[in-house]
Amino acid sequence: KKLRFLLSSNIESFQNIVTDSINNNKTNNTYFNFLSELSISYLFKNNSNFFISSKVDIQRPGAMMLNPFIDIVSPLIARQGSTEVNLQKLYITRLEYRIIRKKYSQSFELYNS
């Protein structure tokens, strides 16, 4: 087959619950995301191919970014996160041309996020 299509999707649900037993506070954040990807590739007769894709990805906040409590690392450094930090959506587009030979392969790629 010379021409290939791929369409995929992913549904993700994430819940972050933070309980502060000292101040008796509870924070509950729920995230729901629909992620998709579309890619198309074409194989030429000379064993080279052209590939284009577009997808939505996410970058989740780390545990320290979500920690609302003060973390004293040293007398000079104190960190505090926020439970209101949201994840970041990344829209990624990729364009690639690949040359495949018996002894080597070469790839030219443009990438945008």
C-alpha cells in the first residue's frame, strides 16, 4: 500500500484531590480531555516516503506544582505550589520526508508545537 491514513483518539480523565488536615480544607480538581491524532504517509517507488501528522497532547503539572503547602528546602529556599494549576494542551504538527536505502537512511523533518 502506498498511501496510509491513521486516525486515533484518546479520552483521559484525571482527578486531583488535596486534603489539608491542619486547616481542614479539601480541594478537588477533575480534568477531562479528548486527545486526537491524524497522520498520512505516502511511500514512493524509490523507497522514500512523505509523512504528515497533527495531534493534540497534554503536559500535566508535577506533584510539586500542585502541592499547596510550603516546602522549606533550606533556610533560603521555600516553595509553594497551587491546586489551581491546570494541565497544558500542546498542538503538534510534523512534516517529514524520509529517504531509505540499503546502506543509509536520511530524514528531513519540520516540527511545530
